[in-house]
Amino acid sequence: MRNYEFELYVFMLAAFLGFQLIRGVSVLLHTPLMSLTSAISAISVVGAILITGAADASPLTRTLGFIAVVAATTNVVGGYLITDRMLRMFKKREGAKR
Amino acid sequence: MLQEILPYLYLLAAAGFILALKWMSSPKTARLGVLAGAVGMLLAVVGTLLRFDVVEYQWILIAFFIGSAIGVPLAVLMPMTAVPQRTAISHSCGALATALIGTAEFYKHPQGGFTMAALVLETLLGFLTMTAALMAFGKLHEILPTRPITYKGQNIVNLGLLALAIAIGVWLVIDPTQTWLFPIFAALAMIFGVLLIIPIGGADMPTVIALLNSYAGLSASAMGFVLNNKMLIIAGALDGASGLILSIIMCRAMNRSFTNVLFGAFGQVQATGAAAAARPYRSASAEEAAQVLDAARSVIIIPGYGMAIAQAQHQLRELHDILTRRGVEVRFAIHPVAGRMPGHMNVLLAEADVPYDKLIEMDEINGEFPVADVALVIGANDVVNPAAQTDPTSPIAGMPILEAHKARMVMIIKRGMSPGFAGIDNDLYYLDKTLMLFGDAKTFVQSLVKELSANGQAAHA
């Protein structure tokens, strides 16, 4: 039971930290922010790897895990790349105009 | 030894994600933030692959390969106008992953109590977000009708379905051996996701996309509770907070509550109201409009979703350049809900090389309208509708707007006199100082640029 309690504290603190951090994000960057957070939430790839790579995986769990790794990897790779692509556009202006 | 170090890789990964969000505070550090996030992700993945309980690599590597083969072209080739759709799809993919992992965990070793409660929450949010985001994609990509689809008793049906899914979820927590219940639970969650989006109109998509972002994050966080993984809890909580804040910002920018966005079916009221008698308005040609712009000292451009559809951002940048060269001060006024996702206009204009210090938020620019010579509205409608301030019976009453009507002159590029997305007539069109410029946004701005450069040459000759 104590473990859950500890985890709930972690969650609470992370959520408050998240609120503070996101409030500081420039309004200009809300679209890249969304693609960045959707890339970060693809951290679920960790769970998918554990399921797919487990020694005792059944055909069912391995198949589900496999699809999950594909879906999460798509988000990780695509999410970071497109966020960077967007941010590059914001950056270029700065150099060109100043 | 190695196995003891691995948990600290997760700790570093969590720090990377926190820094990633912190550095998004300014365009100057934002790319560094992406790097921090990517490094965090890499550490987390490596730390997981090296764990002693991961023994089968073959399928994981194949999945990495397939995922990258889909993800890279999607990121590199996707036009910026399609970013809302891509975001919806990525929410759907992320939610699918968490839902399937939860399902696999459930069939692997069903356990009760707190873990099962977290698993139920994870899969509920996962499955419903997956279908909801797919529906949002359909609406954004205009495969599905963008108008809200409503029927009698819709909210009761939706809430009833959700209640049923939750009830089955609770049953599963109490008795996890009832595995036959799980597919029913998953199906109900998926159906609820579809029904949730059906009554939501295209103009509300910014809120919905942000909310789905939040759900996907919370689902990942719940997975952290299932797997006893604190890094997952942190990453998920950060995303959950991010999505929630963005959707609150969007709701505020429309002066509406969450419940109203999700269950209010915007725009329905208008079917009757739009039938009002035709009112007189003034229209002008590109030539006349160019003369007005040329004589102005300060111009504020208000882009909306129509600009995105017409892909007029590059022409707008040319207009910005040519006017700036002639000493006209040009700025862009960005309403928080302009477009189909938070920050949509900023990305499009940045893509077209508009300097980002010219993109001004609503609160900052509103004080400038009374001293602006021209407010040029392109593809925006509801966000400049003065009825929001003057008519308490209007469906958008109280919504913060860009006060274009306070400018000395208003010009509106529009295809015709049809009402906008929310189907609400706009008094701005009928003011004495308003000129309607009829035509496709892209072509019209192009001809404005042409007129201005012709003018310039004539003046120099």
C-alpha cells in the first residue's frame, strides 16, 4: 500500500510542476508544444517493450505489445521530428531579421 | 551492476522531459527543449531494452523499424496546414499504445485492487481517446461532416454509455477474474469516444484536440501506476497538465465551459437566425483596397482558419514585406482559437517567414486597434464579431474578440456573404467603414501585392 501512496505523491507533484511549466510556454509555441507533449506521452513505448520482450509473453500479449511498440514509435520519431521542424521555422526568422 | 544503474536512466529521462517543457518557454530555447526531450526518450528506451526481463528483441526491433518508417515521412512531408490532423492522429496512436499495453497487462496477470483500478483508468482513457482522436482527425480532414451532428437525448445516451463502461470497470476492479467483461468494457469505451466527438463542430476542435492530448497523457500516467514506473507517471502527468491548460485557455478564449464545449453542440441555434433579411454592405476591388493600404500608416492583419484553407500565408508575407518596405507598420493579430488547434496561425505564418515578433496576441493588440488605419480580416469571422460584446443573446456573447471594429477602416477578404463556421451573422460586415473584398483569400492577396508593386513603380517613375 505504501508504494501507491508514494506514487500518488509523485503524480501530484509532477502535475503541479506541469501546470507551472506549461503556463510559462510562449503562446507562439502552442502548436509545437502539443506535438512535443504527444511525443513525450509516447513514453508508453517503455511499457510496450516490457510486454513484447517478456520471456513469458503469450501470442496475444506479444501481438498487442508489438502493435503498441509500432504505434508509440511512430509518435516518438514523428513527434520529435515535426516539433523540431516547426521550431526551425520560428528560429530562422530571428537570424534573418536581426 | 547494470541492472542497478538502469532505474537512474529513468530518473534522467524524467529530468529531460521536465527540461523539454521548461525550454519551450521561448522560441530561443525551444529547440534545445526538443533535444532534451529526445535524449530523455532515448535514455528511457535504452534503459528498458537492457532490463533483465526483456529477452526477446526480434519483434521489438521490427516494430521500431515499422514505426520509424511511418513516423519519419509523416513528420518530414506533412504540410504545415495539416498539422492539426497530424496531431489528432498522433493522439490516436499514443492512446492506442497505452490501451493495448493495458489490455496485455490485464490478460497477462489479472490483479485486483489499486493496480487494477489504474489499469481500468488507463484502458478507459486509452480506448476512448483512440476513437475520439480518429473522429477528430476525420472532422479536421473533412472526411466527416464538420458541422455538429446532434439528435434528441444525445447527452443521455453518451453519459449512459460512459456510466455503463465505468460500472463494468468497477466490476473488473472488484473481480478481475471476469475476463469476459474486458472486451465489452473496451468496446464501450471506444463507442463513447466516437459519440463524444460527433456533436462537436469544427470550430471547437482546438479545445477538443488539447483535451485529447490531456487524456493521452493521463492514460500514460495511469500506466505508470500499473507498472510501478515513476518516470511514466511523471511524463504522463506533465502531458496531462499541458493538455488541460491548453484546453482551459481555449475555453476561456471562447468564453465557454468544458461541459458546454463537450455537450453544448455549438452552432445549432443559428439554423433559424441566419435567415435574416439581406443587409446593405460596401464592397471594393483589389485596386481600391490596395490604395487604402498604401495610404495607411498602420495595418493589422487578422488571419483565421480561412487563410489556412486557402494557403494564403505566403502571399500574406509578401503583402507584409511590400507594405513594410513602404513604411507601413504591419502586425498580425492572433486570436487564441483562430484555426483548428492552439497556435495554428503562428506556425503557418512562421512557415511563411513572417518574423515572430510581428505575431501579437489578442490582449496585447486589442489596445492598438483604435489607432490602426486598417484592420484586414482574412478568413476569420467569429473572432472579430462585435456581437460577442454587444448582443447578450448571441451564441458567442462574452467571447473575447479581436476588436477590429475599432480600427479606422476594416477590410474583409471573404468568398461571399455566407455566415461563418459557427453560422453566426457578423455585424462587422455591415459597418460604414467596412469594405468587403470578395474572392479567394490567396488570389486576392496576390492581386493586392500586384497592385501595390505596380503602384510603387509608377510612383518611382
